[in-house]
Amino acid sequence: MAHPYRTFSAYLKERFGTRVYRVPIDAGFDCPNRDGTRAFGGCTFCDERGSGAPTIESRLNIQQQLLDGIKRVQRRYGANKFLTYFQAFSNTYGPEGALRTIYDAGLDHPDVVGLCIGTRPDCVPDNVLDLLAEYNQRTFVWLELGLQSAFNETLDKINRAHTAEEFFAAVQRAKARGLMVATHLIFGLPGETPEQMMSTVKQVAQCGVDAIKIHQLCIYKGTPMEADYRNGTLGTIDEDLYVQLVADSVEMLPPEMIIMRLVAEGSEDEIVAPAWAFEKSRVMDKIDAELNRRGTQQGSKFVAHVFSEPVLNLL
């Protein structure tokens, strides 16, 4: 059944003529807000896997992770083409030579058609973007830059240790090199209002990114947020409100923007709350149903503007 928005799976099928699946990899990276370069402890929502998939066996080398991941996805989906997804932690946070070795290992399989590289906007200096642009000349490259919120006070609360300004500047530098860029947003971060969440969406809609992931805040076990949740100082976003906000967001996004995800999912082994995070398909159906009820779709309320610099904290 078609969705009232442009999905990543549909985009990949258009581009490659077949279904393409991502294989998540942990290449052993760190983050500058974990190792003391900018802060310690990492993002307060991030668990010990660094947002990596639970299927990742980080003790294995990249080649073995890739082979095992391809076999797993083949068994589940009957897939035959893959993207190596460097997912855990910040996958551009290292010397250029080391990055080249890692990316080459991620491409060392005949059925891998490209790379997805997740990282932070403060981990893409010009030489790294030049390196990614070089890879982009010979394979398919997606650069994923986490933002979460365009409000610097929120970024401070969650220990991101970078600014929204750094994110928008990184997007512009990446796009100037012809790279495809995606970003991640989280709804329900501490202290944020619905108006602030929509302000972030409006700014991202205008900044030139090619794709977006929207997640509800999930409370992962072993994180600083778990302690706040258990002592009653942090809650999670209501499911129905989340559905409304996501539908509002889809309407405001450019019709050509690719929507990679609209709901985060997980298991009770890793997530404390919200309980509806365990029912991704049902929540996705509610988002589609809400857009259909409104008679709207992606881009219905998008108004293009010339993006020169972010209007931070726009309400």
C-alpha cells in the first residue's frame, strides 16, 4: 500500500531497480562528546551501543559483520543488494587514512552498492567531506548528520556538545560537494514544546537536506535519561500527539524529500518507555490514516524559501 509520502525504500528501488537493504555496522568509532574532546558521557539518550542496531556484533571485524549482516537480511527479506550502514557512534570521527580503510572494507562485497555513514555535524571537516565526495564519484554515498533539535538549549540539555549553527553549516558544505545528506530529529526531548519541534522541522525543510528521520524520544536502558525517567523528572511524548506532530511535519516537508523513518522501534530488552515504541507498524498506520483523514500528503503545506542561514528558535 502506497504511503502519502516518499519513502527511502521506494527511492532506492527507483534508483537501483530492485529492493536495497541496509546492513548496520559498528566500526569502532567514538564521539567527541564522549571522549572529552567536547564533553564526556555522550548524548543522554544514547545507550552503550551508540545508537547501533541490536543485531550488530561489534566484536567482529567489519568484513565479518558485513557478511553476517548480509546473510541475515537475505534470510529475512530475500534481498540481493545492500548498503553498508556505518551506524554506531560517529563514523567520520577519525584520521582520513583510517576512514579510507574502513570505508573500503565496507564496500568489499560484490552485492554492496553503496555506503550510509552516520555521524555528527562537528565531525565533518573539509578534508573528510572531500574524501566522501571522492567515494561519491565511484559509489552511492549517503551522509547522515544528526541534529535532533534546532534549539541550542535543548542540545545543551542532552549533551550534544555541538550547535544548530554547526549543523546547518555542515549541510551547506556537504551539499556544495554534491553529497546526499539526511538528518535525524527527535520529538519529545526534555522541555521542548510542540511549537519548538515544528520550528525545527520548518528549518530543516528549508536547509537543503535530501532526507529525514523523525523519531519519538525513547528511554533506553542504562542511559542518563533512564534515571531521569525513573525518578519522575522526564516523561515521554504521548502517542496521539506524536502522530499529529508527525503528520504536521510531513505536510511541511518538500515533496521531493525522502522520508527514511517516522517512528523509532525497539524491544523491551532495550527500551523502558514509551510502550508504543514496541508497535511501530500500528503507529505508522495511524500516521498514514491521519494524513488520509486530512486529505493531505507530503508537501501539502510546504512553501519554499531561499535558505541563507538558519532562523534559529523560529516559532
